[in-house]
Amino acid sequence: MVQPETIVDSVSFQPDFSSDRLGYNPELGFLEVDEKLIAFGSIRMLGFGVPITRSGGIDTRQTVQPITEFQQLPAEARTISLQGKGVGPRLYNVPPAVQGLPSESDIVGAYTVDLDTSPDRLLDLREWSGGPIRQIARHAGRSVMAKATSLEAVVDKIHGFYGDADAVLLKQPPLPSIRQMLRKARNPEDVAAEFIIVRNPHILLTKVGTVQAVN
């Protein structure tokens, strides 16, 4: 059984947040907060990420409202590498996985997010993603389509595939895994890197800590 401390040993939590409340959810691969006030069928999940602002740069506020529309993105974020899985902040299950993003980040936040875990609200596409070859081929196809039409058209198609899901659960793709390796950002033992994309702008991200080191 994965122990929460093996995931959060690099995290400096805020004084009002206790890591003793954390437990590992093996079904989702994420830490969740033991919170008795959450609605039935929902969980409070802990994830790590670098959400952005509409004007560009990392959003360092205590409460972050997700950017979920392509037209709301700053120009720097309108790339196939960042939006090839759809628009929305990504929260990773372990801090080192954040280093799979194209730009290495010195500032990584720890956020809680409340999610409805019913299959139509939290869409689990980890098995659907397939192996590395399938993932690489799919990403290459989207890159070609973005050049032939537009990135926004490709993103719109992806969003249509996700339906009305509030969040999508995916495993770390091959290229980000390579970036992690090159940056010597190692995942905790027995925990595969995964992430969720928050697609509902009304689901807020609440910062509860920061990551001091990821390797």
C-alpha cells in the first residue's frame, strides 16, 4: 500500500492543512483528503500543478478558477503540447510528474479539488489511452490536424469527445515521461504518473501548499 508521506515529503503545507488527513486512493492513483463534509459520491483530491492566468504566467492565488475555454488562454499557452489533451488546468498525482510539462517549473503548487466521482463526471481514460506507440501516433495525428485546420478546431473535437465530464483522468504520455527522466524527476516507487484535466470552470482549485523539490 502506498503511504501518503512518500508522495508529499517534498511539500510544505500551509499551517491550516494537515497531511495526516491524506489517504491514497489506489483506484484513482491520487491522494484524497479525509473530509466528512463532501457530498456523497464526491472526493476531495490532492494534486500538483502550475495553473496559468489569462494574461500569462503562473496563477499563484490561493483560489484558482480554471481556464476551460480556448479563447481565454494566453497566446503562450496555445500550443499542441499544452492543449493536445484539451483546455483546463492539469493536476498531477505526484509532484515530479509536473516536470513532464514543456517548461520546467520552479514553482509547483499543491491543490485540493472537489470532484464528483461518477463515471460521467470524472471520465477515466487511462485504459483507453493505450500504450506508448498508440499515444505517440494519436498525438502526431492531432499535430498534423492542427496544422491542416487549426489548433482550436482540434481542441474543440477533443472537448466534444469528453462530453460533459467535469474532469478527465489520464496517464502521463511518453514525451512528458522522457522530460521527467531527463530532468531527473523520479516518481515515488509503485506510483505511476497520472493527471486530471479540470474542465468545469466552477470547480475551484484551492492551494494548500507548495513543492520545495521534485527530484
